[in-house]
Amino acid sequence: MHLSSTVAGEVKLVRTIDFAHIVGDFYAFRTALEVECSKKVIGKRIPTENRQGIIHKDRIPKEIDVNTHITPYERLVKFKSLRLDFAHEKLYRPLLVSKDFVERFSKERHFNLDNYKGLYVETDEYSEMMDEKSDKRTLIFLSHYDHTWCDHEFRPLPLPIYFDYIHAQMDNKSYHLKKVQEVLEKRDDIEFVVERYSEEKIKSIPYYNVDEGRDKCLEFYWLPSVQVYRNICKGISEHGGSLDDLIQVIKEKDKLGIEKFVKNEEED
């Protein structure tokens, strides 16, 4: 009796794709590519690929078949830094977040996504992306390159802007600090940085950075509104600059109302 070393059978590929609308032009997707075989020795269905993510409507193929390759949506943005004088590329990472995430992150002084566990969903968690009862329904895009973020239409979202004696020159050689302090204390979008166990807002500059006539400083964070922040970013973009020029634009437009307290060269 002759035994064949081959087994005849029908084998085909079966792809299943699910989509769920999130917001705007973005959808959550889940795709699985399986092998279907008529022989029990191989098994009815053997998954060979499982993918999940967020996709833009323009990347959803009009005709989906077994050869369709679904790529999760990523946004690559090119920008130029005047300070370094070369082009950068940064990749935005999509996240589904709660309103609490947005409120807290807009006040985040030190970027650390680990502090927000439970307030966001990675884009490979399709089951939660499909859950209409989930509180994580806001789509944002986050860049680890420069810790910036934006909404689903890629409009910038604000973060605290840090003013110190180094980059912002908030020192007693450049400004009348007491007058600046009085103006800023009346605002509800300013958070002063003070020494531990002290409430004094005007502080001493560390000895290694002290210069003649420059030994006191103010340090604070400004928490601009969404619209104000976007207007500042627009001003930077129109001048061909980058986020490195943020503080300079704020000073030029006197967004904090303190530029009248800049000292002239004759003042000590």
C-alpha cells in the first residue's frame, strides 16, 4: 500500500477588520489575518497577524481584501530651529485621554507620562477605544521629541511656559522685579517658584551665576489659555521660528504686561 507524503486540502486567508469612529476623521481599528484550512491536522483557523490602532479615514482602503495592509496613523511634522539652523522631524503619538488628563497635562511642569496612568489609553487597546461608556474619548497627539501636544486637528495645546533668570532674563539687571511681581500677583494664570520653606518670590541667584548688578531673580510659570497659546505659536510660525523663540515672542507682544518694567542701560 502506498502512502502519500502530502495531504491535499483547501487553504485560504481570511482577514477580519473592525472600525469604530472616534472623532473627526479618525477611527479605531482592529484587524486579524487568519489561515483557514479544511484539514483538522492544521486547524480550522490559525491567526497569523493581529493589529490594532488609530487610523485616519484617508488611510482606510476603499476596497479591503486579504492583501490590505493597515498602518496605524502617525503624524510626522517637519520644522526648522533657527537656533540650531537645521530641520527637525518629530513624530506625534496618538492617545485617547480623559478630560482630567487634558486639564492636568496643560499644567504639567515636568513631562512624565507615567504620572497619568489610568487617564489615557494606548492606541492598541481596541476594546476600550470601542467602549462608548469610557471616559477616555478625547484624541490627542503627543510628541516625545519636544514634549508638545495637539488636538485631533493638530492644533497646538498649551503647556506651562517657564520664566527664569537664564532664558527669560527675569533678573534685577533686566527688570524692576518688585513691580513685575506686583503685576503678576494679580493674575490667576501665574505660578511662582519659591524656595523651600519660604514665601519670598524674589530670590537670590546662585553665586556661580551672579554678575555685577545681577543677583536677584523671579522664577515663575505662565499657564496661557488655549487660544492665547495658539496665537503665540502662530506668531512664531509666521516668522519662521520654532518653540525656542516662545519667550521672545511673548516679550515682544507683552503678553504679561510687564515689559514696561524693563530697565534701560542707564538704570542700575
